[in-house]
Amino acid sequence: MINGADIMVKCLEAEGVSVVFGYPGAAICPFYDSLYDSSIRHILVRQEQNAAHAANGYARASGKPGVCVATSGPGATNLITGIATAYTDSIPMVAITGQVRSDLLGRDVFQEADITGACEPFVKHSYLVSKTEDLPRVFKEAFHIASTGRPGPVLIDIPIDIQQNEIKEFVYPQTVDIIGYKPNTKGHQVQIKRAIELIKSSTRPVIVAGGGVLSSGSKLKLVEFAKKTGIPVVSTMMGIGVMPSDHELYLGMLGTHGKATANRALHEADLVIVCGARLGDRAVAAPDQMSSKSTIIHIDIDPAEIGKNVKTTIPIVGDMKNVVNKLLEEIGEYHISNAWGETLKRWKQELYRVPPTFDGFVEPRAFISKLSSMLPSKAILVADVGQNQIWCANNFKIKEGRFLTTGGMGTMGYSVPAAVGAKIARPTREVMAVCGDGSFQMNMNELGTIVQNNISVKIIIMRNTRLGMVRELQDKLYDHRHSATILDTKPDFLKIAEAYDIPCAMASSNEEAEKYAEQMLKTDGPFILVCNVYPDTPSI
Amino acid sequence: MQQYTLYILVENQAGVLSKISGLFSRRGYNIDSLAVGVTNDPKVSRITVVANGDEYVVEQIEKQLNKLIPVIKVKRLVEGEFVSRELCLIKVHSSAAKRFEIIKIAELMQAKVVDVANTTVTLEYCETVEKISTLLELLKPYGIREIVRTGTIAIEKGVSESSK
Ligand SMILES: Cc1ncc(C[n+]2csc(CCOP(=O)(O)OP(=O)(O)O)c2C)c(N)n1
Ligand SMILES: [Mg+2]
């Protein structure tokens, strides 16, 4: 005989899960008791939202679904923001929640919350398990759904009696068969042929690369395609890292907060090849304008994204890897005319400008740029939300590493827990969280997790004593009325670091920041670098 | 804005209906009616939805529904190529003097009288939405006390993909 909780652990083992992020409580205790005897590592976070963000960072850095665990009621509801973030950013995740006894469901007993109901809009799928026998199938399906097609979070809500009940034996299914879920990965051959014709007849093509290129693992193939054809590449925020920042064909991030060259290229293009991007409003503010001027090829694993935000000439539904491989095969020896490339090169030079510095402050854009050159080429930078995110997006010179941020949901407080997850997935890589003073204060409780588990993440706090991005918006649209965007100069972040025994430093000039960054990178273990930033520094 | 009818085949599991109706309300799609029942395969239910919107909205609805894991198939029915019916029960106010008139209307429209009481007549009517509206118009002057409708169900004419 084997009980449900043991089965849950065995399912995770069968899926090759080596670490879970979570927070216990009564309704999930049977599972925690079984986990105690397992080789699976459990990272105790300091708030459930961060378990989801850490699982998110883990998933993005490892390419495998991240797993987070919480108890029923408040534990489960605390997960929601993290689940919603993973959903919007298409991150594979399995969230496990304890639930009250199944015979008490619906009676509003202590710590009962309808979490499958509450998460309905934010999950790829969810299960409220009603029989212990169902657990193996549910886990198998959950991991399959989370990690195939367009990745996303799957929630498994398990009443405590289902965890306690015993069944005869544990058998993990080898295959899944969900009749309503068969993602189309191939890419339609005829559409691909048509796309090739369009590419060959265009004079000013541009590739827009999104997060889908990274999550499908087709980055190198796409770069190969761009190089072979000479087609320039711009990326969305989620797509940063598809190409090294200094590659001559890469024009930077597009959008409201993006690079002028990238936006200009998109504006002037006669053909846009959208790869694994949904072209949200932050990437393309006026998609109608774009589709009226240029032809659009849209490649995505999710058919619902094609035609949703921008009118498409040729839709190609499929896994980016398969489609790009086919494009490479079919295109043969083709290179676009040089005129377009030369124009873009010229724009790139024209538009470069050095930001002004202020005495007594770190210029964040110049510092991020400098920091990039000090980092190993495979470093992972996790940016939070706000101006700090834009400074990083536009100035982190990525090489072979990763740039992780929440481009879709924009959840403040993401960077520190996500960096924890990324570091656990990639212990040999340098992992850095860059956050604002506002966002750091949202999840700084995770310093506890970092210290307890000696997780060597480096944290850079851009201290402008403002909710800078909103403050900037108020300057532009609300007549400089800084309603609720001025942060106190407290807390003293150095004292906070000290309280956790984390080495730290505070910089008030770029020279200092560089000096401390060097010290930070030499430090074995976590480090906090506080950069004082001039409050009126713009985002771009 | 146009009205359209689509059917959705779903795996018969807990919460499916709320997933589907939730999707409509969340994304701001308007539903005129929704009817559910099990199919010849007891593991599969069929939902008929009548909704309205422009071409963009309809296409989005189909795609978003298809993304739901328990959804097996979504199909938009083509005008003229399907038969649709709705069942309704209508309780009409009726004095003894008017009873005969109401029953006459029912006969003309081929509605069935299912209950007669001192002050009411209840009719059963299974027809297209248009015919139901006509009957309701005719009955209005007598005073309609209560209406219960099932929502439209629809099936394609002849042999279709789902009947093969
Ligand atoms: C959870 C959450 N709450 C509110 C917001 C709205 N918001 C976006 S940016 C921002 C300011 C962020 O301030 P800070 O972290 O100090 O970064 P800065 O812009 O100053 O670099 C706010 C409040 C958000 N994105 N996420
Ligand atoms: Mg700030």
C-alpha cells in the first residue's frame, strides 16, 4: 500500500524534479512528510509568491518546468501573482497546493479557498484531484501540458484526504493521451514555401524575435538564419538574448521603452517576420499601422496569438525550432541586398548618445553597460520592474547568457526570487538581480532564503528613492504631481544586508560602483550593491 | 456585428462549463444562449453557443476555446447548413373567456398545451428562435407570466464530420 503523499513525491521523482520551492501548512503536511525522506531538495521561501517566482526563474534557466508548493487558503492565494506572472510570460510551471478534506469542500471551513476557481484565468490548466488513484495520471498530464506547446503554469489542488488515502501500488504512466490537447508543432509546408517567396521578394525585411525563440531553444538556428540571409533582428523584452547585443545584425529591443533604431527599422520595413512574439502593446503601440504598411509573417506555437494583435499575411503555427529549420533548408543561398543593411548600420551610429552623469550619483545606464563587460559571457541577469528594468534591457550587453524579466506581467519583486531559482538551476553561472528600491522592498524577505541556503546571487539595488517609472509617467502626463511615488530614504539597505550577514556596499559614483562590482564578483556567496541614482534619471 | 452559432465538444469533467462560460465573460464576448448535454459518447458533452460579434471576435473565440485543455473541438456552423431548435415553456395569463383564443393560437403555431389552470395556460414550444419570437408576440397581449427556455441547440444537415 502507498499513500497519496508518497505518490506525489514519486511522481515528482519520475519527472526528474530535483528541487521544489515552497511553504508548508496543515493541508499540505502529508506531502511535506513524504518529502522529508526524498532526495528532492526543498527550498523554503519566505512568502508563497516567491516560491512561484523562484520556480519561474528555475524553469527559465533550466528549460525544465519549475515546481512550487503551498498550503490551502492563504498559502494558495499568495501563489496567485506568481502563477499569473508565469502565465503571461509563458513559463512552464507546476504549482501544487494542499486543499481541505474533500468531504468538506464548499463548506467554507478553515483555510478553504477555491484556488482552481480563482486561478482559472491564469493557468494553462488546473486539477482539483478527487481520487488518490488519479494522482499519477494528473501529474503526468500536468508536466506534459506545462512544458509542451506554448508553455505555462498548471495547478494541481490536492485535498488532504487524497494525500492520506492509500492505494495498492504506484504506477507512473509512460504516455499521456489528452484528446483535446495536441499542439501542432510542425509548421505548414505550404505556408513556409509562401513565406520564403515573400522573404525573397522583400527589400527591407526585419525579424522580430520574442520569448518563444528562447523557450523553444531555437535561438542558435534563428541567428544562423539571420546571418545567412542578412536579415536584421529586433527583439521584444522577452526576446532579449536571442542574439548577442553587439552583433551587427541586432538592432535592440523594440517598443515604447526600446531602442530608436529597432523601432525605426520596424517602421520602415516592408516585411516583418514575427517569431515567437505576441506583439503586445508595449512592443508595438499601434499594430494596425504596422500591418497597413508591411507584410507580416507570424510564426507561433499558439494559433490564438496569430492575428490577435496584428493582422497577418502568412500565419505559421508550429514550434519555432521546426519552422526555422525548414526556413533554413528552403531559403538556399539567399542574401538580402546590402542597401537595407547599410541604412540600418548608419542609423545605429547616428542614434548613439552618452547619458549625462550627476555628481554624487551612479549613472545606471552607463553602469549596467560597464558591468556587462565585467561579467562572464554566460552570466544571467534578472531585471525587476520599473526604470531599473529598462536600464538593464537597453544596456546589458548580453553575450551567451540570459536576460530574465517579466515582460508580460511586469510584477514588481520578481527579480530576487527569480534569481534564486535561476542560480539553483545554474549554480556555476554568475546570477545577478537588478532591482529598484521599490521592487526590492516588495520581496526583500527572500534574503532569508538566500542566506539559509547560501545561494550566491548578487543583488544590485538602484536606489532613486522613487517609484521611478510611475514618477516619470506623472512627469509626462500628470503635470509633475508626484502622488504616492516618493519613497522614504529608509530603510538603510546596508543595515538590512548586515542583519542577514550579507556583504554589501553603497556606491555614489560610477567609479565606486565599478570598484564595488569587482569586489562583488570576487565574493563567494551573496552580495548586495546599492547604487544611489539621481531621482530624475529617465528610463531611456 | 453578426450572430453565429457554434458547437463545442468537451471532455465531460468537473468545471468544464465554468471554464467555458468564464472565458466568454472574461474576454468580453457576448453570449445569447448556451446549452449543454451529453453526446452519444458518455465521456463527451456538446455545448451549443449562440453569440454575436464581428469576424475578429468570432475567430478569437474559436481559438481561445481551442486552447482550453478539455475542449476537443470547436466548430462554427455555416448559415443554411444546420438545423437549430430551442425548447420553451410559456405560462400565459388566461381568464376562462380567453382560454379558447390562446389554445387556438397554440394550434396555429403548432405549440402544445401542457397545462391548463384556472387563470393560466402553459404551452410547450420547440422551434427556431424566430418562430418562438412570433409566438411570444402573439401571446403578449394576454399577459405572459413566465418563460423558461433551454437555449438553442443545433446540428448540421446530412452527414457531417461529427456524425461520421
Ligand atoms: C506588483 C506591482 N505593483 C505595482 C506596479 C506598478 N509599477 C510599475 S513600475 C513601478 C515603480 C517601481 O519602482 P522601483 O522598484 O523603485 O523601480 P524604479 O522605477 O524606481 O527603477 C510601479 C509601482 C507593478 N508593476 N507591480
Ligand atoms: Mg526606485
